[in-house]
Amino acid sequence: MAEQKIALITGGSRGLGRNTALHLADRGVDVVLTYHSRAEDAEAVVNEIEQRGARAAALQLDTGNTAAFADFAAQLGELLQTRWNRNHFDFLVNNAGIGINAPIVDTSEEQFDQLMNIHFKGVFFLTQKLLPLIADGGRIVNLSSGLARFSLPGYGAYAAMKGAVEVLSRYLAKELGPRGIAVNTVAPGAIETDFNSGAVRDNKALNDGIAAQTALGRVGLPDDIGGAIASLLSDDNRWINAQRIEVSGGMFI
């Protein structure tokens, strides 16, 4: 009998992380999700996952605070032992993030550092710290953005971090290949979530404008991304590696 698959999703209490967790649960994958401060939201997602027949747990983590990663890895290792009788998990989804919209000329060093710590430095060192806990033959999915391909004013710093993550993903794929670990990047286009204060979801003019620039004629929904990530982590896609996969409906093509 095949061993139960377990995924760790950072920022899994809301938005794309939550949606990915639910899609994986529907495919029979157990989930550990992290949250920054919304413990109640995280527990609600845990309950939703368990209602779908999978097992789940939530752990607090600030993905921008590298000093906390060693303790988090130890806590995760203990959870895997006590809850699953396992020493390893299978899928790492580096999803946690924030949005800062500021022209380059107005971007402060504080804003830059915050984006760097969460979107690149945090991804780099959290992945590094968790590598001993990822099973050989496992998978890593890093979240990027369509903004790493097309350019919209106000997202220079954010997009630069995502571009760095895309390069990092290729190097991870190369270095982790001997362990059979595949690493890919999923780059969502504009999605209706509460990201960036829900601008894409709640601003009709912005939503309509993006839809007009998207080949499939609408703005993306969380299900579009969660489903794509869950599919990428399935055995059907085990030979996809070191790729940037944009999930944008054909935005700005």
C-alpha cells in the first residue's frame, strides 16, 4: 500500500494557499498549513480539510523571519512523528506572500526588505531548512507571478523577488535531482482574492480591464490556481521539472 502523501503549504489560512489545501485534500493528500497571525482562519481550513476526508494541522510561522525556521522545522518534525508516524513529508508549496504596490521611485528600503524577506530570502532559507524533512521523490512548488513576465508600474520590487524565485527554482531542481525531488514554479496572473486589499476582486474597473487583456476573457479565480498546483503535484505530472508554469488564462499575450 502506498504511503499517505503529506503537503506543507505556507500561508495556507486564506487565498491561494487555502484553495490549494482544499484541492489537495480532495485528491486524498493530507495537509500541514502555516499561518502568520490568523489562527482562527487556519483552524477553519483544517476543519474544512478534515470534512473532506483528509487529515490536517496548522502551525504558526512568519516566513519573513529566518531566525524562527530552525524551531519551526523541529516543531514540524515532531508533528509528523506524533500525527502521522512519519519522519518526512512529500510536497512543499512556498505560497506565503504579501503585496506592496509602489513605483520604484517611491519604494522605501523598509518595503524592499519586507518583500525580500518574505518572497525570496524566506523561501530560500525555509526550503533549505526543510530539505532534510522532504522525502526523496518529493516535490517543491514555488509561487511566482505573471508580473515576472509582463511589467505593470508599481510592482518592480515585488516582481524582482518573484523573478529571483524562478531562478532559484531551477537551481533547486538541478541540485535536488539526485534525490528525485522535482521543483517547479507556478506563476498566477491576476486573481480575485484579498491579496493587495482585494483590489482585483473588488475594483470593477480594474477587474474589467484585466479581463479585456486576458485571452479567456475573465480574471482568474482561486480555484484556477489551487487546481493547477494540485494537478502539478499529482503522479500524472511527475516528469515536469524545472519549469515556470504561468496560470493566467493568457494574460497579456
